[in-house]
Amino acid sequence: KDNNQVFVVADTERPMKSVIQGSYKAFFETSRAQDRIVVYYGGHVVAKKKDDKDAAFLVPMEGDPDDVETLIEVADFYAQLKACKATQRVVIWDVARFNPERGRQRPGSEPLTEDVAKLLTETAPP
């Protein structure tokens, strides 16, 4: 039996919304109480209004930053993470990666604002 559990979703894997959500849900559901997990997300994030409140959204490959239905709400990610049995959970957000030499390539590639940073952390489970 393999004791290693690694889920990888990369550009070569076509990081579509259903693939990203399915991967993190399966990873969280199969984690055990004795596990310590690390989730790394490198990609775009945008802040949008949802139900008259500010919310952070991950932008999958096919996501339209102007249509929240095509995005992944960070609060949903955190709700799934909170249900995870792992004893320790670490999330690394590598978002808003602005390269001044390339300019703004897509919404969410601008420098990280304090508002977006707050949205990424305020809904995190304890």
C-alpha cells in the first residue's frame, strides 16, 4: 500500500473548475486524523461582491472574472478544509503574481491588495 498521498493539478492537467474542486474535495475527504497536509495554490484570485458582501474567488482556467458562477469561492474551499480530519492544515496562496516586465496578463495578476489579502485569510478555519 502506498503511504504517500499527493494530488497535483497543474496547467498541463487543464485546471478547470470541476477538476480543481474535485481534487481538493477528494484530498480533504481522504485525509486522516494523523495527517498533516499542505495545499499550495498558484493562480489568479479576484474580489467580487456576493450577496452584497465582498468575497474572494479563485479563477480557474475557463473562469470569467466577471461571472462568479464560473469561479471558485474561497469560502467554499475553506468550508471543505474545515471538514478535513487532518490534525494540521496549511494553505499557501501564491496569488496576484504581478510581473512588471509582462504587465497585467489577466484579472487577478495585479499586485495583491490589502482587501484581497484580508478576504483570503478572514474566512480561514481556526
